Amino acid sequence: MSSHYEDFLKSKNWFDLDLDARYININHPYAILISGDEGQITLRGNAGLDNGQNGEEIFSFNSLRELQVWFEENIGE
């Protein structure tokens, strides 16, 4: 399941630089965290160097489709 998320996020230039399921894009003030165990995706504020680890939760998604819709509506990608 997570490979689908990873493929989608990479296609949008979001990368997991630390290999810990936290995806960032230097052009956006968010971090996307993927919980493989729970199957949940969390969008958080990216508080600088922590890549969203301590950022405020903004949205939670339960499917890749929900994340894709959010991207289309809010980022235009």
C-alpha cells in the first residue's frame, strides 16, 4: 500500500529524505506523514528542520484517493 503513496508523492516532487515516512516538498509549508500500520496519511505544518514531526496536524486522509483530491483542490497538481 505505501508504495502507491510513495509513487504518487514522488510524482508531485515530495520526497522522504530521512526514509522515515515523512514526505516534504521545499516549495510547500507542509509535511506528509504516512502511517503504514494504520493506513493513515497526515498532513502537518512543517516546522522547519523537523520535517513535520512536531508540526500541527492540518488534515488526515484515509486513502490515496482522498490525498489526490486534496492535492487537486488545494495545490492544483
